[in-house]
Amino acid sequence: MDQHAGIGGRDRSAAGIRALYFPQDGSLPLVPRGVLPTRAREGAPAGEVKARRRMHKLLKPTYRASVAEVEVLREAGIPLLL
């Protein structure tokens, strides 16, 4: 079952981004604080690829981050404007 079932698309995206910077299992983060990744690791799971793809889209002016995505990225040291 999807761990993010029942939440909206942008909130799901924020949860995926959070998992990259703040893993819940105590392991090291997949993305260091203050770094916006440019591509996924080889063999990365689909959720990681999707979260990284979303962050890449946010670099373009045609895409806007949700409030939840902005909060997570700010916590991770990525300054974003609303």
C-alpha cells in the first residue's frame, strides 16, 4: 500500500521530497542539506525519481511549488519564494 495514500498530489510530492532530505529510518539523507539535486541515482526507486523530477521542474518559472513543498525545501536549506 502507498505510504502517502489519501493525500493530495502536491502534499505527496512534499512527502517524497522530505524523504530525500530527512529519512525516517535513521539513515543518511539521499540529498545533502542545501543542495537541489539535478538527477536521480542509477537504480533509484520510482518515488525518489519522481521527487527529484519534481524538484527539477521547480527550477523552471512555469512551475510553482505548493506551500507544503516550500516548507520542506526551506527546512532542507533551499530558499524559495512564494
